Amino acid sequence: MNPTYDVIIVGAGPAGATAAYFLGNAGRRVLVIEKATQPRYKTCGGGLSLSFLKSQFSFSFDPIIETDVEAIIYAFGESCVTVPLSTSDMRMVMRDRFDAYLLAHAQAEVWQGISVRRVTETSTGVMVETSDGRTASGAFLIGADGANSVVAHAVGLRRGKRLVAAIEIEVSVPVEVMDRFAKKPVFIFGEVRYGYAWIFPKANHLSVGIAALHPKPGELQAILHRVMPRYGISVAGCQMHGHPIPIYTGREAITTRRVLLAGDAAGLADPFSGEGIRLAITSGRLAAEAILADQPEQYEKMISRQIGFSQFWGMGVSWLFYHFQRACFSLGASNPFVTRAFIDLLSGRTRYPAVILRIFVTLPLFLVVEALIQLAGLVGGADKMRWIRNKIYLTG
């Protein structure tokens, strides 16, 4: 017997689980097919915004939060800048727990531990065949199965995609090292062209990794082995998890008549940071909304308006930064207004055009304020200088 659903979703990451959540809440019959069995490991830094999650979902994510973030550290060569955050809006999660938790809130039938072998699209629906011989039919199909999407390949979408290579390692470290990075993620620039490395604190370990566009074979692994010991972190003998990060250019279709791509399958990762959870959730919700409105043909336009336009400007920021890393680091890393702009971007409160505007508008203000703070430091000392800086930046 071939079961029939309103919507079949391939992939149970944030995009697929979000689409299932909204479609199920609206009373649609939904099938989710996931090739792994959750919870399953997923290569991801795991940084996200709590306020963004609250704006999208009606339930709390507190049970799966690993740690909150009180400051961000930027490093470039010997230079290191710590920027305290005025709010604890940024959180860290492990994707295995996060994805399973989100899927558990969706009203959907779930087939786990099987992969999609074939997708057949007709004018009236879509049929899916799985690796264990089962078949299912649906009016629509959402492909949320990652950067190397089987669904996209099956229906002829995203053939000219661009990918960034990423590697991540979960590392257990001594208590003194863990304490050093507790609640303070580190972004390391200048070690690889067109990319960066990171150290992200979790509850009981560190997630360290690196991502870059077009690295040479073995380059990312070698950089991690060379750079991490500077921070007291040994990656020798640790398992390295590779993962492609897609780049959205807006030049390729992400829909057919019955198939909609979401999340990494649609190439929706931040072109500067590689962050993808926020965009996966947004695209999953938009895919559900388009189907519920019986206007799936509008989905691509919705993505272009709410994500694509910002992504275009984000690619400009990425190009500028990675071609002039030292200058951008010097002018931007110490400027708390820049960090605040990117936190607002992560939270979904702003988009890249506004981020760019804030970067350039606040630069003169930042330079004047810093000059006055330095002058106050000459009179009141370093403690007074730190107090004034925190008072201005953390409450301003």
C-alpha cells in the first residue's frame, strides 16, 4: 500500500523539522523521512539566538541549551580583542539534541534510518521511494536534506551550487582551558584565505573548527593542528568531521511545480559567517506558509525578499572582509557597535544592508568615543577606563 500525505519532507534538520511543525499544527498530514536516526551528530558550530527562536516557536528551548554567551573574542595573529555582550541573546547548542528536540514538537509521521532512493514528480503530486523499499505519495515535497541534497539532484535543481569546506572537532580539554573559553566563543582570522577558524564552548567540551572557500587538500586539517595548540587545545587523535556549507547566489531555481528546497538544500547559509540554523528555520517556515496558502509558486519570491536580498549584501561584506582582513579586523573587531549589529542579524532583527550602514555610521563615533575613553584613562587609570567603556557600550 502506498500511503498518501499532504506534504512529504526529506531531512529532519532545522529546516525540515520547522516545516513539519507549522504544517502539522495547521492540520496537514505530514511525513518526514530522515536518513539517520535522531539524535545524530551534525557538524555545526551551534551558535544561535534565543530571541529568534522565541519569535518563531511557541515552546521553550531551555532544555537543550548548552551554554549562553557573555562575550565574543576575535583573534588575528597576535592581536586578540574581547567584546562583552550587553545581553545573553546568543546561545550554544549541540545539533544532535537541538534537531531531535525540534522534531519532537512536530505533529508528523517520521521514518528514520532510511534514505530516499528515488523522487518522481508529476503534475498532480510527488512519489518517493526509500532505501528499504517503501513508497509514499504527497501533494508536495520539501527537500531539506542538506547541501548535497538527493531531492535537488533528483528534480534537477542546484546543479551549479557553490560550497565552502568546513571541518569541526569536538574536543575535551582540561578544566583550566574550559574555564578560559566558558561563555566566550572565539573567532580566529588571518590563518586561512577566505575563511576563519573558531572555538565554541559547549557544556562540557569545546567545538573547534575551520571553514574556507576552495582550500587545498589537507589545508584545513593542517591549520587546525598548527593553530589550536596556541590556545591550549590539542586536536591530535580527535575525529574530524567534514561538512560542506552552501552559498546562496540567487541565480538558481530552488523550486519546481511540486518540490521546494529549504535550508542547506537551497544553499541558505550566511555568506560571511556560514551560520545556517536561522536561515534554515526561516526557509522551513516560509515553505510551510507557501504550501498552506496554496501558493507554492510564491515560495521562491518569498525567499528572495526575506533572505536573498540580504544574502546579496552579505556576499559583499564577505568579499570586502576576506580581501582586506587586517584592515577590517583593526577597524571592526574592537568596535562593539559592529558586534551588536551582527548579533541583531543573528537574532533576525536586522539584515545585511542595515548592518553595513551601522558599520560605517558608527565608525567615526567609535573612534571619537575611544579617544575620549583613552583621555579619561590618563586621568583615572585603567580601571576607570574599563568602567567608562562598559558603561557606554553595554548600556548604550
